[in-house]
Amino acid sequence: MRVARSLVVVALLPLFAACQLFDGSRESAAHVGQTRMQGQLSAADGKLLFQPCGQPQRYAVNDTGGTSVLQQAASLANAQGKLFADVRGRIVSGSGDGQLDLEQLYRVERSGNGCEDPDFKKLILRAAGHAPEWNVSVSGKGMVITRAGQPPLAVPYVEEQLGDGRFNLSTEANNQHIELWVAPQRCVDSSNGSVQHMSAELRINGQVQRGCGYFGGSRDD
């Protein structure tokens, strides 16, 4: 188990001098031999199959991490029975389709273009909510906040680890106090039914808006 401690990460936009601190222990020993993968989920012959983006091979999903992926996929499946999934696990060689021992489900959604997201690999975190619509994209260059009826706001941020996988990002830029609070808790998007592995709260000058979030390609703890 990773010892809970505070970690401050300062991410400055290009017009500032870049400066960041990274937690070298973030990749825990439990992740050894596992790979973060994105791809398509489908059902065939009573099995749930995962096909990584850009690969022809399919793998039978073995839910070793107790993620409830089968139930989540069944509730989301469209007429074609295909879903986009972002997972972490271990490929096990074998006859037939082979097997994916799935340990972590980051998100599963109805999406036909999840494999083509050009920003995914650069992202640290993405969070979003509804009523009103809001979206936060976090990278090493800063945090971009988009809200309904307002232009995107790009700001530097400070990250504080709070223990138990919880953390917050905060900034005092543009005379506003902005915080994004994130917790490792299964979250269902109220708009499209997608399942993400974190809950999120955006707090701007005391106003709270709730939503869901997931780690981007540059962070997978």
C-alpha cells in the first residue's frame, strides 16, 4: 500500500517557466506486468471480448479485479453490442482468443471514436458534468476549464494529494478561486450512461458542480 502523503504539483502554462514535481512511487508494485489499454468491448459465444485499438486480436475478459465490467457493459450495450473501454490488465497467452486478466476499469462508454482521441495521451485528467455543462482537461501545461456560455479558461494549478487516492487541483488565477476535487469512486454520467472510475466536483468561488472523471494517458494510477 502506498503511504499517504501530500504532493504538490505546480503546472504552469507555456507563457510561464515550466516546473513540475512528480511522484516517483506512483507506479505501484501491484501494477507490474499490467498494461493500460483502450479498445472495443463486444460479446460473443457467452464471453465478453476486448479488442485493443488498432489490433486484430481479441481477448476474453477475465475480471480478476472485480470491476463488474460484465454488468456495466450489459447495461450500456447498443444495438451493435460494441463499446469503447479504457482498462488496465495483463494479457495471458493461450489458445483461441487469449485472455485479458482485467484489474482496473477506467471507463466504458458508447463511443465510435474513442480510439482516435488525439489528446488522450497528453492528458493527466479529464472531468465533466451537466446542468449546466462543464468540462475540465488537465495536462502538464495547465488546466483548461470550459463552462456553458463562457469561453475556455486556461489556468496554472497546484495539486494536493489527500490520501486514499483522493486529490484536488486548485488555482487563484483571474481573480477566481477554482478547485477540482477528485475521488476514486465509480461514477455514472447522467447524460450518456458512461461509467468512469472517479467522481469529481468543480468548485468556483464557492459554487459546486458535480460530475465524473478519468485519468488520461499520461497518468494511470
